[in-house]
Amino acid sequence: MGKNTQNYSQMYHYGISVKKIMPISFKHINKAFTGIALSLMLLFLIGCSTKVQENQNSVLVSGIGTVFAQPDMVQININFYHTAPTTREAKRVVDETMQRILKILQDENIEEKFIKTVSLNYDVEYDYRSGQRIRVGQRAQQSIVVIVNDIIDNPERFPALLDKITAINRVEIQNIQFDVEDKTELFKQSRELAYQKALEKANQYAELSGRKIGKVLTITEGVSRDIAQTRALMGNVRFQAADEYFSDGSYIPAGERGVTSEINVIFLLE
């Protein structure tokens, strides 16, 4: 009896208590995850329904705008060469030709930044006779690109320049390309025209379906680029140095140069 009382008192003195640990309920966790999954699925279905409804109440159309303008510049390739017994002699003649061309360009007020050498070669030139390769000499060749501006206000400038350059022996003028120096405004106009054409299509489809055009949902630009000179009277031309090709008062039609823009627009239908 005394022993049991002593044990009880000792347990009470230290304040020892034992609590029952409850096990985790997986059933509640499963319910929570199920609720979250159902909520996400509901949001997804609402989004899909909205997207389908949006597609059913919109129209996708495209527009292409092309704008032409008169070229105000021209780019030409000038090629000249000389064959001599030695490279030094061939180079000397080519250098002299280059100086003559530069003098003509300077007289025509062509700035140095618009003159660029694109190739300069020194090669051995051969000829084939009776199936055998025979050395002819050393060949020096140089090609430059020249840009001539202000051809609208001064239309006689470019033909006069060609007459002077082609008067030099063994000079070839290749790849004459007319262009517009600044196409910023042309592209603005072509984009505006492309949008107007897309809007015109959308209004027609809306009228046919008994609806009205609403706000724009998306605008996607396709390709904005220079287009071929479809209205040009003369494309790329190659001229060789010959007096009969040019005479006083030469006339070279430049035609027109154009740019085009393509867009896709989605309009809301009301």
C-alpha cells in the first residue's frame, strides 16, 4: 500500500501526462486535391468556351497594299580591266582608268561616300589554242559601285554621266538599278492601304452574314518589302563601252519603284 502511494505521488510531482496522437486522415487530403482539380478544370472549360465564342464572333481577313513612286537614285556597277605582259603594267593602266572615272564623277558632284570598290583582281590570263593553254599575260581588273542621287530634279545628270564614262576604252557598265532612297513614307502608305483593304473585306463579310464590324482584336504584319519594277520601262541593263550606244541627249526611262505590305486582321463581329 505504501509503495503504490509513493509511486503515484512521484508521477504527480513531475507532471507527467500522456496524450494520444491522432493518425493523419488521407481521406481529407484526397477531398482537398479533388476540389482543387475540379476548380482548375472549371476555369479551363470557361476559358475554352470564351475562346470558342470569340472565334465564332470574329472574322479574319488579309490586306495587301502596294505603293509606287518615281525613283530618285540609281546604282551602277562600273567594271574595267587591262591585260599586259606584266602585272605592274596592267595595274598602271587600270589605275589610270580609275583616275579618269573619278575625275568624271567629281565633275558631276558625286560624293566619295557613294563610290565604293567591290572587287580588285590581278590574275594570269590564258587563251586556249588547239587544245593547249597558252599564257597571254597579266590581267588587272577593278569593279566599283556608284550611286547617283537627285535624278528627279536633274534628269539629264545620269545620261550625261554614262556618256562620259563609256567614252573610256574597255569600260563596262553593268546592273543599272533605279530605286527610291528613302522608303519610309512609302511603307507607311502601303500599310495604310493594306489595312483599308482588310477593313473593306471585313465589312463585306459582315454585311453578307447580317452582322456588323466591331473592334479590332489583333493585327499581324506579314511581309513588307520592295517589289519588282513591274511598271518599269527598263530593268537592269548592261552597257559596254561603244560610242554607238550613247549619243548626245541620251534618254533612259527609269519607270517606277514600289513597296508592298501584307497584314492579317481579326475583327470582332457584332
